[in-house]
Amino acid sequence: MLDLQTETPISLSDAAKLLPAGRGGKGPYISTLLRWIVDGSKGPDGEVVRLEALRAGKRWITSKEALHRFMKRLTPQFGVEPALSLSQEPAEALA
């Protein structure tokens, strides 16, 4: 949960500027961040992950820390669960 007393609040415009450029050399639009807040994005395990934000009047506010948590939850954690060996069939791996 976003905590404005302990985190660095930023506007969606400032949050978009913190993210690297994508295709075409442009960063994400503010509407993309708003979609992450309202609808979320599909995480590595299939669950919906939402960007934490608060509404202040007509404006949305998030934080640098919330942006970091959002990206971290979307990033697969390799090495946490054993992966299938290329020499194993899926049925063999489960046995």
C-alpha cells in the first residue's frame, strides 16, 4: 500500500519519465500508467499486478517506491523454482 508519509510521492508524468524508452525511443504515456493503476498488468504467475496510487482530487499520485514494487512483481524470479531440464519430458519432471 502506498504510504505518502514514508515514500516519495510523484505525479504520473514524473513516474513516466523515470521509465526507460521503449519502441520508437519514447517512454510510456501517462495513459499507460493509468491503465496499470486501474486494470493492472499480467504478472509472471498470471495474477494481475496493479501500480499502487492514490487519487488527490482529479490527479493520481504514485511513488518511486510503488513503481519499483510494481516492476519487481512483474519480473519473473528465475531460479526460485527448479526449471525443467531440456532432457526431461514434462511427465518425467513431475514424477
